[in-house]
Amino acid sequence: MRLCFYLWAFVLLSAVNANRLLELLQERSESDCKTIMDLFIVLDSSGSIGAPAFEQAKSALVDLVSMLQIGPKKVQVWVINYGSTVEVPINVLNTPISEFTKEKIIERIRGIRYMNGACTATGDALQEVRRICDKSCRSHREGVSRVALVFTDGYSNCGTTVGVVSSNLLTITKASVFAVGIGSGVNTAELTTIATDKKYIMHVSDYLHLIGAMNNITIYTCGIPAFVIPNVKVETSAPMNTFRYYQVDTTELLRQSRNHQGGFIEIDANIHLGRVDVYTSTTESNPGPGTGKRVVFQSQGAEFYYLEYIDEDTPRLYFSFYGLQQENEYDFTVKWLNLEGGIIG
């Protein structure tokens, strides 16, 4: 039903007042994406795009933002515009809180200039994402997902090597990269290098179809889990009937243990308000009923804890908190234990 509405809105775009269409999209989407996220939209503005396609890309970004809940404790948005050089036309740090609204961001997206760059410096654009995020992204203690959403139509052919920067975004900045390749000239191998995971790759035939695909892109982006740092307490909340998704990079922990026998992840949790269900999975990034294992916490004094064995070939542990009451506030700490029960890291 949502897709039918989406196509209807696109076909009648020329016949419907633009402001009214935006209101309809916002009404539809307010409940779509309740995640807490620092989002970097990385937009290819090189010469191979062309001005008409670039305008279509901006229309797609308007639709994307319309499906987000923007705010200091919700989604914060940066836009990186690049060709042979890199610009940051939308930057949280340079925007007063009163101006950082959905309507203002959409207005500024519509005003982004087409750079007509002589080459495509995707690596430099991702390097700028990392520089900004390392300085300005919210703390890991808030359980915020960090996501770079890259839109490109071709090969990166100048500037910093893409693979090195993308790898650093994952291992150092703890940001996930989602790559959207547009058109027939996309280098699939490069998309794989850009993206954090092969499931974070999407192909679209052209910029016109990008608008139609934006609903799915938004859903995927909003489901990317936040990285959790071992032994760092996360304090956050989950509204009723809403999941908060998290992930632990177990490869780092396994390297530290050096026993080649795996170990245990311990989740220590405190529920301060309301009630939550917790699910885990080593394969599904969005665990829940049917896709994950429901956690049964053990009690130790006033605290609750859960232990799960992680074997040496497991790259991630994913887990989620699901809000069951109107307001749900909680904190948790993830610990890595060796087979003897000693804390590592």
C-alpha cells in the first residue's frame, strides 16, 4: 500500500502543489523511522551525473529526509557534496538548533549546487565524513548508529583510496557505510569496497528510479545497528513498539583473547522505566521475534545479566531492545569474557 502511494505521489508530482506533497509525505512517514542516528548523506556531484539527474537526486533526498524524525535526540543529518573536491552544504555544527528542522533541511537540500566535478573523489568524501564524525558525532554512550549513505554513478578515479577510508570508518569511527550505485556504469567491485557489508549495497538503474527506491533505502538505513564499545555503558530509551538495534564487533574481541576458542559476551542491563524485551542473533542484524533469540536475564543483586557464547568464527553479535510500555528507559554494558570468566578489553 505504501509503495502504491509512493508511485502515485511521483506520477502526480507536476499536478500537486510541492508544499502539499511534502505535507503528505511527512504525514505518511512520521512513524517510519524512529531510530537514533548520525546520518551522512554523500552525494556524487561529478561531471558524469549531469544537471537534470542531479536535480532528481536532490528530489530523492527530500523524500529520504521526509521519512526521518529530525532532532537532537533523534536523527541528525550532514550532507557531503563532492566531485573532484568536497563540500559540506549541510552541517549540524554550523546550524542553530532552532534552524535544524526537517523543513529547513529540505529547503537547504533543494539549494545544493551541482559541482560538475572533473573527477569522482569518493575516498575524499568519505575521509571528510570520518573527520567530521570523529569530532562531532554523538557519544557511543548514547547508543547512536553512525551511517554514511553514499550515492554514486561510477568509478572513484581521483583522491584518497576508497577501501582504506571505508575500512577506517568501520574499525576506528564505528560507522557503517551503505552504498547506492546508480546507472549502468557502476563498478560493482568498488561498491563492495565502499560498503561495510554486502547487504548494504543497492543498484538503481538511473536517477529517476532512485526516487522510487528511496523508501526501501530509508528502511534499510534506519535498521543499521549502532556499534557498542565493550565496557562502555549505554544509556538510552525506546518508545513503545519500537526496536533499538545494536552490534558488537566480536572479531576485535577474539583477537584480544588470542585463545582461538571463542568466549562469552555478557550484557548487563538496568531497566529504569517501563519494560523491554531483548533479542540477540549472530546472523540477523535486526533480531526480534522470529529472527532472534529472546534473552532471559539472570539477576545478581539489583542488576540483570545475560551470557552468550561466541565461537571464534563469529564476526558480530547483534542485539535489540524492544519497548513494551509508553516510556522505556534503560542502560546496558557489554563485556567480553574469556572461557575462564575473566573480562577482556
